[in-house]
Amino acid sequence: MGDKTVSHGWREKGNISYRHFMVSDSPECQKSYLESALRSYYRAYETAESSKDKSSAAKNCAMAAWRLTTVLSQLDEETKLCEFRFREAIGYFSKVLLIC
């Protein structure tokens, strides 16, 4: 596996889903891609062994959750779910700041 860590591998997998989100026009597909990316980013965060991996994974979680909040509001999802994802994004952004 070389210099790549387990966490890095999970981030790469999440990045594939995130790139699909970026080119998708359908909010339903965007939601699905972002949820998939988040699952991978969560695993990256959980498996991170260094502060560099942890902060990268936290940043990815934060950005994906932030974008998902926007997509959920476009889909008129429950306010509670949008609020949850928004708080999740803020929480991961703060983790990035605490790690750095």
C-alpha cells in the first residue's frame, strides 16, 4: 500500500462519490452520492492514526455534510434532518480547527 494509510484509502473512495455529486444535476442523485461519500469519510475519520489524516477526514465530513444540508433543503426534507446535517458540518469543521 506504500505511503497510503487506511484512512487515505477511505477518503479516496469518498472522493469518487463526491466527484459524482459535483457533476450530477438531480438532487435525488446528489443526495445519494453525498450520503455515500459521508459513509466513506466517517470510516476515514475513524481509522485515522495521524492528526493529518484525522483533519483531512474531518474536513471532508464537514464539506459533505454542509453540501448535503443544501441538497436536503432543495428536496424539502424535514427541518430536523437539515438541522442535524448542519450541526454535523459545524461539528466536523470545529474538529478540524481543534486538530490543527
